[in-house]
Amino acid sequence: MHSDKGPFGGLWRARLGDFVFSYRFFYPETAGYLSGILTGQETACEGPCVAVDTRDLALWEEKEGKAGPFAEFCLACMPTSELLLGHDACIFHAAALRRKDRAWLIAAGSGVGKTTHCRSLLSLWPEEFSVINGDKPLLKACPDETVMVCPSPWNGKEGMKGAEEAPLSGIFLLSRGEENRVVRLKKEDAAASIFLSIFQSGRDKESIVLAAKMAEGILESCPVWLLTSRDIPASAYLAYECISEEEHTI
Amino acid sequence: MTYRIRPGIVLINICGQNLLAATRPVWEQCPRVRKIPRLWAACWKIMEDGKTDQDVIEAFAGLLQKKPEEIRPRFESIFQTLEKEGYLICEDIDSKKETQETIS
């Protein structure tokens, strides 16, 4: 059983992008998974403090088996994003690629093919593409209405990462289908998918409204395509053509 | 039957698209997000003030200068769909269920 009162695995100061906050862990070992953004241990929370919801740890135990440090690390993504939403940023479910100082996202649920498309683009054009984050990048809305795509500790099972942050230039909503096809979507038609790709607790109306505001900022900053994939690398070529054409308009 | 908004559902608008979004406490009662047309969103906004389906029909009847009975079928289908999907609650059915549960 998990409760807000314990177990207690320590308070840590964290820095993610420009954001400074604290984590309150249940398991001391969770800090190891987030070591890249932790800047030191503390004795009391001085600013905003992020902790995994005990209900989420209980749900993890129901679905995946015993929850431990790795579960807490994975689940920490949601309250982290929740905190960021109050500062025009979020954690977004997508693979983030960088090409010529611009960032491109491939968004889809788990198991649809984000990583496979990433790998395909990387192997076909190794000199052109690099990976900012393979699974859940940090997105940050800037005052000039651009959205920056930044690294985060949640890289996915393959640990794809390494490239520096870049301005968002386009999003592919990936799905599987009977043919390989890419179609540019109207912003309103992409709204629900973009909203659902933002990690949020959905705990109350304010949380939903903040996520909606972030989704609107993302949609106003770049085009969105529906990329239907029957087989790879054919669908990866379609994405590449789209990226190349779009770059001419930037 | 009286339809009311299920507490925990929020109407949002993203780039002109109206969406009903469910807060976590009601994730098991309805899909997390649903696109809705403008007319449905207008109905929802009236109901957000605690009004019922009957109030919505009367409001639109006034706007359209028609009798409530004339426009009721069109609106009934909206309420029935949203109730079936879990975004609205039907108070009569709920009270019947409660009565049955109490009896059993």
C-alpha cells in the first residue's frame, strides 16, 4: 500500500529546462533514474514539489505487478507535466527528431510505431536526423509563439536521446492503416489528438483548461499531418518528403 | 426524464473545435475526450449553469420563435447520445436505480 505519509524516499531539487522544482520520492532509488535533472538533495520543499499520485502507484501494481523505483520514475512524468502546464510547458507523448535546427514530432500511443519510424529516418538519412527524445519530450511555449522541443528524462525503452532543443516545425499523428498516406489536417481536426498527447492528471477543471491552452499553442505554432502507415520504410519516406517540403516554407 | 451535466466534464475549445473533456474522477464513466458540434456546445453552455434539457429546449424555442414541442425531437437526440456516452446523467433513471438497489 502507498500513502502520502510514506514510504519516504527523499526530497530532491530538480532542473528541467528552465524550470526548477522539487521531487518527493517514495523510493530512494527513483532518484537514480532522474539523476540527469536532479541537482541535489534537500531537507524541505522551498518551491513547487512534485510527487507521484499514490493511486497511480496502486494502479501500476494492478496492471504491471509490484510498483518500485522504475514505476515511480515512469509515473513521475504526469505530475511533472502537470506542474509545467502552469508555466506554458508540458511533457508530450511523441518521438522528437531534429533536422537542420528544427524539431519534428511523431506522436502516437505506445506500440504504434514511433520508435520504428524514428529508426527508419535515422538509418535512411543518418547525416540529417538526430533524436532529441525518443518518447516524451518537454515542450515549451515561448512568448514569440514558437514552441521549443527539449530533452526530458523519459526517453522510452530504447533510450533514444542526445540532440539539443529546437523549435517545433511539424507534428505527424501516426496511425496504422491499409495504405501509406500522409494528409495535412486542419487545426480543429487535430485538436483532440494533440490534447490527449499532453500528459496531465486531469484532476480538475483547471488542469483540463491548462492542457487545452497548451494544445492550442502547439497547434498555432506548426502544421499537423495524419501519417498512416502500412509498411516502413514507405511511410517514413512520406514523412521525409513532407518535412523537406515544409522546410522550404519556413 | 431530466438530463443534467455529469459533474467533472469540462467543455473546452481548441482552435475552434469544441471538445468535452472528462476529469480524472469520471474517466471510467465516459471517453476522456469527445468532439461536439457547435449546437451541442451551445446546449452544454446553457446546462453549465445548472439548467436541464428542458431549459435548453425552451431557450432555443424562444430564439427560433417556435414551440418547444416542435424542436424537442432534434434536441432529444443530442441529449440521448450524450447520456448514452456518459457525459450527461438522466436523473429519473438514476433515482430508479437507487430505489431498486435499496429494495434489493
